Amino acid sequence: AQSVTQLDSQVPVFEEAPVELRCNYSSSVSVYLFWYVQYPNQGLQLLLKYLSGSTLVKGINGFEAEFNKSQTSFHLRKPSVHISDTAEYFCAVSDGGGGSNYKLTFGKGTLLTVNP
Amino acid sequence: GAGVSQSPRYKVAKRGQDVALRCDPISGHVSLFWYQQALGQGPEFLTYFQNEAQLDKSGLPSDRFFAERPEGSVSTLKIQRTQQEDSAVYLCASSPPGTGEGETQYFGPGTRLLVL
């Protein structure tokens, strides 16, 4: 079974600073990788996903992530954060190309707090 | 367009009561998923429907949990004889028809269930 580790439960940063949210997953032959954001009292919203191809994936709101197969990582980055980026961020994985690729396994989440 | 909607948004139940949680997916979405999110945790997969067929119910924690989607649109998650450990946010997601490979899941706001 897949597993996802988000190494930081909370990340406080100042506005306009860069940020990296770390995500590692258990090894598999192939995987699909996702980052979702959850604002208070709202559902999860997809930021970006990696299915295949270029290992650098660009998403909404200026976020990007890089798939590193050798390190089984999929870290999320943004060069300059805004107050409005304050939210919970979830990394998720599914089996790539397998019969159960619909089944998302989530990490425990990282709370990003952007301070003025 | 309208997103995934869930009702009720909040539900308080006494231990032993039965509850029913409703999900209205995005119109035209074939796939529907239920997840359980305990406090401080990431969502955990419960079950998956393709149209009216329940193709995977491997994540349902006990036989007290039952889900249905009789006409391939609205879905209901029912929990019988609720226990305190059932307290969580229940998330519904849907995804459009496609290749089935890494399709984006669109999440509703969730139903927060508290069992006293």
C-alpha cells in the first residue's frame, strides 16, 4: 500500500518569502502525485499534479512542484507567498497505471501560515 | 458551474443513532468518491462509484458503513449505530469521464459529524 509523509506539520513564513513544503512517498513502480490545498471550511482544491513527462510541474496560484523519482519526493514550492496562501496543504499519491489509480492516499497535511 | 455539494454541513448525533450524509456531484461526473478525514489527519479513502456501480468499498471501516448511488448521480453515505470514533469530516469528491488515468477529483466542503 502507498504511504505519504509530509515532513512538516506547520510552516510559518513571512509574506513575500519563498516557501517549500516537503512530501515523500513510498516507492512504487509508477505513481501519480498531487498537491491539494484546503482553506478553512472549504473542500480540497487541486493545485497541481504529476502524471508523466516533465518532472517540473506548474500549478495554480504560482505554485510548482518537482518529481524526484530517486528520492521519492514531490516537494511544493512558491518563490513569493501572500497572506492569502495561508491554508492546509495535502500531498497525495495514487498507483500510476494500475487498476486502482483512482484511490488517493493523502499525507497528514502541512499548515502554511503566512505572516505580514 | 456548481461544484460538489454536501448536506448537512454539520451533524451532531448521539451514540447509537443512524445518520445519512448526502453528496451531489458535479453534473455529468461519472466517478464519485467518499473520504473520511479525522481531526489533524489527511483524508482517507472509503469507497468509489462509477455511475451506480460501487467498484471499491475497501476503505469502509466496518459493516456499519454503507454507501449507495442508485441512479448514478446523488450518493448517500449511511452510518448505522454511530460510535464516537466515527466523529470526523466526511468528504465527497467527483471526477469527470476521461481516460481514468489520474483524473482530477473535485471535492465538496464536507460534512462534519460529531458523535456524542
